[in-house]
Amino acid sequence: MNASIAVLPGDGVGPEVTRAAVRVLEAVGASGGHRWAITTWPIGGAAIAQGLPPLPPDTIAAARQSDAILLGAVGDPAYDREPPAGRPEAALLALRRDLGVFANIRPLRAWPGLGGVSPLKARVLAGTDLIIVRELTGGLYYGEPRGLAADGASAVNTMRYSRDEIVRVARVAFGLAGRRRRRVTSVDKANVLEVSRLWRDVVSEVARDYPDIALTHEYIDTAAMKLAIAPSAFDVLLTENLFGDILSDEAGGVAGSLGLLPSASLGNGPGLFEPVHGSAPTIAGRDVANPIGAIASAAMLLADGLHRPEDGARVMAGIDRVLQAGYRTADIASARQRPVGTTAFTDAVVQEVLSAGRAPAATPGPVPPVLAARRTTGGRSPRRP
């Protein structure tokens, strides 16, 4: 299989973790007979440092023309005092909107051997396997009007959603749930916000097309509490942009490290695959960043971006085996464990992927879960927004 992959390393630890993910992709290609055309493009603070805008025209053109995009992280405190459009984070919002990637898929699972990393008791974390489906191109982050008053005495942001925006992301969530445990929890604040009342009404309407899926509604504050005390109770969490940002960061706390979480942002064009963590500038260049989120994002890229679910599963199995062998980066190592660096952890995953040998030739079969859901939609800081 031939495919083009645009790599956007970005800022801070972004280049380190994307380098790790690319090495694993190359191992998959070498052992599976695939040819990846991988090109690298600047974004965020790295682009600004070259005298370019946060999202250079050449970068967005390459992203549009690729089969899939692998992103590292954006965010650089050196530009915190710039106007919003001149900050690195502006690139991420613009990229998502330009690509039309309206559904952000963020899995959270209990990784083998990492029960002690989470602040939750092992019995509470046990069995956790959920997906947060976050609407990504609407809501408070994009609504107009917005701005800071000239005298600095007030500011305004607008939360806005249309019926069509809610329908298409809801269909993604229900499609995923149909291939999992058949439960969707829709998160809103319908007791206060008119936008949330529309959200709840529309999601309930969509649910009628999925009679075998159980739908429940939760307010954001209740959902946040339940995620912290009973994460295994959830299957698919569906929510809007701001609430999804909050819940997916909380999911990193549940797992024990944001470095463990991958994500896929999907629409009708090339998908955008990125770890949930941000640029973490204080540890950049020290070979200590956890590459699991980026490598697992590469697994999602293979499965849901390049239609190679068996290759994605091979990468995930490789991460599992490396963790079971006792490899830990500093953020997930216990006091009794000697941590390894980003490079050493990646070396171990690469060896696992290579040792799995050449994957069997793909045969026609079911569409991968997220892709199947996409086809029914009919639509298009140091911490990552």
C-alpha cells in the first residue's frame, strides 16, 4: 500500500514524540510491505520562529493533499503576549476548521500494568475502556461575536451550535457505540444553557435512529464527577467542544498521564491524528517525554486514516507488550522503577512491531468502526485546546 502522510511536529516535545511515531510507522511499512511518503511541515511556534504565520500556506496545502496528518503539539510561552491570531495555538484551531474535522475521538483505557499510575484505586480503574467524542469545529472556540473590549473592562465569547453540527457528531458517537457496548452518554448543561437544550433535543432525536443504543444525558458537572469516581461505567461520551476539552484532560488524570492518550480528528477529508498532551516546553529536548500517546495516535492513523485496522492493532499490541515487559517513561514509573527515555521506549516498540513479522494480506471485511461512523454523518497553550 502507498500512502502520503504529512507530519507536523510543532513545538516543545512535539518533534520528539512525532519522531517516535514516525519510526513506528516506518517499522509497520518495512514489515508489511507498505510505502509511506512522509513529509514534514512547520506549524505553531516553530513556524513563527521561521518568520511564517502559525499555520503557513504550504503546511495547510500539504495537509489537504495528504492521506493522513500526524501532529505533535503546538504551544510556546514565548508568544503568549501576541494577539490571538499570532499565537501558536491559532494554528490548531485554523487547521481543524480548514480540514473540516468535526469529530474528535479520544479513547481512554486501563493500560496493562499501569493501575498504580492512576490516582484512582485499581478496583475503580479496572475495566475502564471508553471513548470521548468531542465536537471540534463549533461552540465557544469558534462562535462570533468574540473579543476583548478596547478599554479592557469586558470581554465576550459566543457559544453557538446549529442542528446539523450536532446531528453529524452525534451519528459518529452512536456509530461507535454500536460496535462497542451500545451505550452513549451525552453531556451538556441543559439546566442553564439554551445551546445545551438544543444539543439535548437533537441528540435525543438522532437516538431514535439507533433503537439498540441506550442513551443517557448528564450535566457536565455530574459527568466530570462520575468520570473521576467510576470511569468504567462509561462507554461512549458525546459532548460539545468546550466540555469535551475539559473531560478529555480529566481522562488524562484518570489514566495517570496525558502522555498515554491518543486522538483522531475526523471529517470527510484526511484525518488529523495527535496525542492529547500539549507541547510541555519544560521537558523538551531532554528525551523524557512519553511517546505512547503519539504512537497510539499513529495506530489510529493506520486504522482510521489509511484503512489498515490490522496494522493499527499490531502497533497497539506492541505498546502493550513493551509495558508488560516493564518499560516506563518517567511520568508513569513508580519509585521502584528505573525510567527509560523517549528513544529507548520507542526502540522497544519498534522491535515488537518488527518481530510481529509481515502482516497477512488484507482481505475485504467490515469498515473500521470510526470510518463506518463517518460515512453516516453526511457532513464535513502548552496544554492542547
